[in-house]
Amino acid sequence: MSDLIRRDPRTEWIARNRLHPLHGEALFSTSGHPVGDVRGPSGLLRKNPHGVGFIGPNGIKRIDRLAIQLGESGPQGGQRRGAKAAVEVQLPLVTVESPDFYVVAVLDMVGGRLTGHDKDVLGQGHKLVAATEGKGAVVAVTFGDSKEEGFDKAGVDRLIQFRGEQYDGYSPEQRVTALEAVERELDPEYWLFPDSIAGGQELGCRLAARLGERPATQAWQVDAFTSLCRGGSQRIDISRETPRLLLLGEECADQIDETRHEAVVIELASVPASLSRIEDCGAVDVDPSQVPLGEAEFILSAGNGIHDWDQFHQAAETLRATEGASRVAVDDGFMPRHRQVGATGTWVTARVYVAVGISGAIQHMQGIGQCDKVVAINSDAGCDMVKRADLSVIGDSQQILAELIRLVESRQQGGAEDAA
Amino acid sequence: MQPDLSAKSLKVTSLISVGQHPKSGRARRAEQDARAVELGLTLSDDQLEMLHVGSGDKTVMRSYLGMGLPKMTLLKQGDRGDAVPVLCDYLATHAPDILLTGVRAESGEASGMLPFLLAEKLGWPLVSRIAEIGEVNDGVAEVLQALPRGQRRAIKVRLPFVASVDNAAAEPRQSAFGPGQRAGINDMPVAGGDDVVRSGWEESPARKKPKRLKVVKAKTAADRFKAATAKASGGGGKVLKKESPAEQAQAVLDLLIEEGVVR
Ligand SMILES: Cc1cc2nc3c(=O)[nH]c(=O)nc-3n(C[C@H](O)[C@H](O)[C@H](O)COP(=O)(O)OP(=O)(O)OC[C@H]3O[C@@H](n4cnc5c(N)ncnc54)[C@H](O)[C@@H]3O)c2cc1C
């Protein structure tokens, strides 16, 4: 064979015509490179835009930048949508083997779940680990039973869970004893607490007093050297050296959302029982209608789908829920104005929000953005509230509420008989 | 809950501090401390001692006294002094049955550590954020603690104890000017050390905290578009359509019980 380079005008022509069925092969044989990334003459990696993508069903070239269906079913429009939804991006796993030091974050875990504040604190923990020499691990300490499944995604490298009845309810003395055991065993580089009314502030102060540390409180900008702390009445900022024990304000640092962590459970050797001089006698019944709507933990909210208002009030009373309402219910005069939830009403923070006969207009949804669990009772399975809800029951509100009242009442009677 | 008669002979000490109006910054009666005094007055009006450590702003002290107390104790100390050792010394000799404080000071560092440090040094139990003190029998007090979201918890605690008073406690009574001027202030100069650690700190007027931006971490245009236009997300909820109302109600109740809102 001769060494002459011969051009093949036909292949070149096909390579220029991206609609030609043999385009891909022609491109490969003319450039001599696989389709896709090509090393250019200067050594740079070049993308060949003609080499990527596929021809869609209507003859138009499509580039799937999500790269999801590579090697999958192929470019059939209908199937691809489902495939996209099913694929959850697997975040990269960060592992710390035999860490040199620990940063311990003691979490609030309101209702057994991580709060936003808890996640901020964990984020701060990772910031401090990154700023300190050596390999560090962020240890989360929780008390009581937890329902949380997202420890790994919130940035927990190690997990210490104190369970058992001695940690239930108000048990600050026992909890501090447990934290002292952590101090002995791990000797943390930093102690982090959320400076919150949900228990973090109290526990942090108690431990600080016990260990003789002077904590930074309401700290909101912390690095390894200086901490910025909010002072009294939110009027001053105090800039000081970062101590070992910190009580962190909300949004002190960015939450972890791009990595996964191991969340390996650590068992402590043993925690001595502390002498308790405080006895928890349990929660006291508070009249739910006296609780301000914005603060209420459990709201039963009524909309245009309620036809029997006496029954609704009875349901709220039996469930011991605070009453809320949509704007329509308020405008129609069935509920007072201060009960309205939504953009022009109250922005609620309830942990559990039960929406009865509410369609879920955007103005209403804005008001319940911070709610954890939403339950919808509605006759229309296609409404927006059902899309937002964690549990939806489709049916007539009147019947379902009647059943609910019956169930709760029989439960209470059963409980009373058990107690007797 | 009305305190019973035996509670009348209780010795109660309320710690008071110089408060600060959140907007104007003017010195005033601190909210939580005034509530602590009010709580002390309902517990035992003749055996309540008001205690302040510091330079003792006259108008503020008098406004506390105007709540109906004949006298108070002032442990005189410079503004930079550390109150905790002074208080510990004083309380060791003049030990009350109940020591009431606020949760957080309204000026300065406002760490909220003081009740905890005192309880630790004195070796007394501490109950934080109380709303009410009920009956006191056989050296055990029934206390109502304020929890977030307007909830309350009943607690029994052995005397003597320290308690920090929450904003949920009863509103303080008005202060009467005349009686406040006539009441006596027992000055006691004390030799306490300065707060050395604090002198190394820098104080500045509070800066506005930057609001956290919603960062869209989408990698592709399609994701960004979705993030910008998405309506109520989720969609992963359970939907019960065909079940009978009884089953549906049971499912709702199960969730409420699991979340712990129905007991
Ligand atoms: C400027 C502005 C501000 C607004 N601000 C607010 C606000 O702050 N808060 C607010 O709530 N709204 C607000 N709105 C009004 C909002 O747009 C909606 O009109 C309102 O929220 C709808 O209320 P609803 O869901 O109760 O009624 P509808 O939309 O009528 O929904 C009733 C629902 O009940 C269901 N239903 C009917 N019968 C039954 C039955 N027997 N059993 C079970 N379900 C049944 C229906 O399927 C429907 O989903 C505002 C509107 C504007 C223009």
C-alpha cells in the first residue's frame, strides 16, 4: 500500500451531514478519534459537539447533559422521564479512619429529628475540622429515641446515642454526666451546642460550668481563631478568641449538602448514673386555643371543604390541636381573622399540620412552608395540598373527622380504663 | 396554683440587673428580673431579698424597689468586675431557700451562664426557664417550667435550688415611684476581682447578620429551571384513596401518635 494520504470525499461529506445515518462512523473514520472528547493539536481536550447526542424522534438532535440514559433504554421520550425521577444522585462518601481529634456537636433533635439549627451546628463542626490541622471527625451526640435517617447527609462522621429512660423528659443532670463521660473518652477539640431554647443552651451552659470553660454564646461567625458573638438585647457584637466550648446561633455556618458521611455509632464504655435532685412530673395540659398560632406545635386547619363547623371545633378539641383556617373560611365568617394561615395571615411553624378541605393555594402554602409533616384531608386527589402532604386521605371531610373523633375518644377511654 | 401558708416562711432571693431597652438602649428594669421579683413577691412578700452586684444605677434600682419592697442589698463593685465570686461568697453566708435569676442579661455578654455557675459553685440543683412556683412541701417545690411552643412541664425539685425565670412567668407589677424613692438600699462594698478574660474582647455595635442565600446547586440548565419554577415539592407522600373513612382516620391518627402530638 502506498503512503499517500487519500481523501474520501464521500465519507467527509457524510461526516459533515449530521443527519446522515452513518454520520457517527464517518466522523470516527475521518478524525481517527472516538466520538466525544478529542485531544487537540495543542494537547487540550476538545469536545466535538458533532459527536455527542443523538437524533430525537422528530429528527432534531438532542444532547442529554444529565447523562442519565447512557446505556439505558435509549432515546424514547416517554420512558426517559420516569428514569430521571428514579435516579437519585449518590453524593460522594467522606470517610475518616482513626481521626486525630474530635469535634463534638450536641444536638437538640426536637421530635427526634435534626432541626435546621442542628444542621447549622454540624456544618460549623466541619468548618472547624477543616481549619484545624490533622484529620478530625464530627461527632453528633443525641439523647432519647431518634427518628432521623439523614445523619449521614447532615455531616455526622460519628454518632453517640444515649438512650434509655434516664435520659427521657427533663434530665439535665444525667445528660451532663453523660457528656462528661464523652469528655473523658474522646477529649474533644471543640464542643458545639445550638444556642436554642429547645435545650441546647441549657445543656451547653451546664457543661461549661461543670468543665470550667468560658463558652462563646450566641456565636454567629466562628473560625478557628476568632468568634463573633451577639451580646445582650442583640445590640452589640463581641469579637473574641474562639474558646473550646461554643453555643452557636442559628445560621452560623452553611449546612452540609454535598457530601455523605459515615455516621458510625460509637458506644461509650459506661456512663455513671447521676444523683438526681430534679424530678420530671410530665407535661402539663395547656389549652391549645391559648397557644399563639405562630408557635403552635400541632394545628388542625379548616378550609372551604368544611361544612359542619361544630364538628370541626369538636375535632380540634378532642385532638387537642390549635385551630387554623384558610382565607376563605375566614372571609366567610366561620373563623376569626387571627386564625388565618398564609401569606396575609400567620406563618406557622407547626411540626404537624392537618389541612382539612384546603386546596393549597400558593398564598396558603407560603404560610406552611416550615411545617414538618402535613396531612391533607380532601375530596380532590389532584389538588396542590395533596402534592405537598406527607399523608393524604381522599374523602369527605365530615365523615373522616367523625371517624377521627370516634377513634380518639375510644382511645382516651381505653387509656383511662388501663390507668384505673 | 396558690402557694400554701408554709411557703410564706420561705427565704427567697431575686437577683436583679440593669436592663436595657432593645431599641433605645436606655437603662431600665430588666424584663426577666422583674418577673423574678414578681414571682418572689407572690411566694413570700416579707422574706424576699433583692440582690444586685455592680455599681447600682440609682433610677433602675429604685424602679425595682417601687414594686413594693422596703429595702434591697447592693454589693458595690466596679462595672468591669466579675459578679460570680462575689455572689458565691455572699450566698454562702446568707443562703436562701430559692434563688431566682433571669435567663439572660439584657446588656453586656448576656451569656446566660450566671445561674449555671452559681448552681455549680453552690452545689444546688437548677431548673431553667420556669414560669411558676407552686406548693412547697417538706423541702420539695413544685415548679412549672416553660417549654417552647407555649407548652409547660411540671417539675419537683429539692430546696434549696436556683431557678431562672422565663418570659412566660407572670407579668411584673407596675413600679410605684414614691415608695421606690423611700425604700432603703443597703450598700456593701465588696472586693471582687475584675473580669480579666473579658478585657481582651472587642465590642462593637451589632452588625446585621447576612441573610442566607438560597444557593441553587443545580448542574444543568434543566435543573436550574426546575428549581426556579418548581411548585410545592415533595410528591412522595402517601395517598389513601379507596380505603373506608374509618381506615383513613386510623392512618391519620397513627401518624399523629407517631409524631407524638396525640398522647
Ligand atoms: C392577595 C391574596 C392573599 C391571600 N392570602 C391568603 C392567605 O394568607 N391564606 C389563605 O389561606 N389564603 C389566601 N388567599 C386566598 C387563596 O388564594 C385561596 O383562595 C384560598 O386559600 C383557598 O382556600 P381553601 O383552600 O379553603 O378553599 P378552596 O380553594 O375552595 O378549596 C376547598 C377544598 O376543599 C375540598 N373540599 C370541598 N368539599 C369537601 C369535603 N366535603 N370534604 C373534603 N374536602 C372537600 C375541595 O376539594 C378543595 O380542595 C389569598 C389570596 C390573595 C389574592
